[in-house]
Amino acid sequence: LIMIGALVTLAAAHGPPRSLETVEDIVDALAPVLGGMMSRVLVSLALSGGSLAAAFVVTLASSWAVCEALGVEDKFSMDASPSSAPTFYASFVAFMLVGILVLETGVNIVQFNMLVELINGLLLPFTVCFLYLLC
């Protein structure tokens, strides 16, 4: 919700057209409307909340998919202890570490986000078709 609020506020900020290639550019674009400190807080909360939610959703879904593909653990692996579901928890930690390593390489987060959203948009029709066929 905070990210939606940040995007709506960013769209409502009137000013000269500018390039939004970094997080600092986004903060600068919001500064005329919210002020310097509030724009930093809003963008920080928006990115932190979205990142944390996405990190857990993607890594948990990937871990369940790996376990299901290997046929090693059941769908209630999250309720089990790490000793009862070692493959699930090992894949969860591995996916989190891969995500951390990708971010630590110094990629441009804004461009990386745009690439991920583009891939998401391109794959969405196939996902909807498969879900429709499963119904």
C-alpha cells in the first residue's frame, strides 16, 4: 500500500519531465510535494515493504516448487522444523543468498525492477492460460 501511495504521489508531483533512473531521482521528484525528509521516508518505506514482501513470497514459492518437483516434502513444510524439512529450508536459504548476491553485485535497482516487471508482464498471459486449463 505504501508503494501505491508513493507512485500516486510521484504521478501527482508536477514539475519538469525528468529521468527516474535511480532511487535518488525518485526522491528528488517527490521532494517538491512532500519535502526532502518525507520523500526519503516514503520511498524508503515503499521499497522496504515491497522488497520484504517480495523476498518472502518469491523464495517461499520457489522453495515449495523445488520440493514439489523433487517430491521430497509436503505442502506443510513451513510448519515443520528445519530438521523435518531440510530440503525446503535449504532451498529457502539458498534462494535468499542468491538474491542477496545479485543485489550486492551493484546492479541498478531501478533498471533491475523494470526488467523484472517486463518479464512478469510477458509471462502473465501464459500463467493465466495455465491457470484456466487447471480449472
